[in-house]
Amino acid sequence: MENFLQNIDLSTLLVLTVGGVLLCVVGIVLFFGLQIVSSTLGLVVNFFDLFAGILGGGPVSWCGCLLVLIICAGCAGIGLLAVTCSSNPASMNFCVFFAR
């Protein structure tokens, strides 16, 4: 074993050096890459967990959330109507009905 370092040549040293550098680079990439993937998946899973908690909370606890969702849908509908009225002349009679 003591003669191992005495008989090492340049190509073996180069292979060991490149292998060590690649191990460090791959380790760093895996370290940061797995953190990014796990935080992104955690964000998506927490969103669906929150939504499932609202839906599974019972009739009393999620009525306020349902009301907020209905109000948000109404605001989106009003915004869509405003865009449609300004860009589609065929719907002008429908838009005049709401303008009064």
C-alpha cells in the first residue's frame, strides 16, 4: 500500500482530479436543485391542501370562503363584460342594458 502513491502517473491523477471535481459539482447541483423542486412541490401541495380544507370544513366554516369565491367570479365576469363591450359592436345592446 505504501507504493501506491509512488507508482501513480499523470493520467491517473487527472482522472482522480476530474472525478473529484465532478462529484463536487454534481453534489452542489443536486443540493440546490432538490431544494428548488421540493419547495415548488410543497407550494403546490399546500395550495391544494388549503383548498381541500375549505371544501371539507363543513357547512358553517367555508360559507365565507364560498362567498369570497362567488364575489371574485362576479368581478371576473364584470371585467370580461367590460372587455367584450368595448371590443364587440354586436353586443352593444346588451351593454347599453347594463349602462342604465
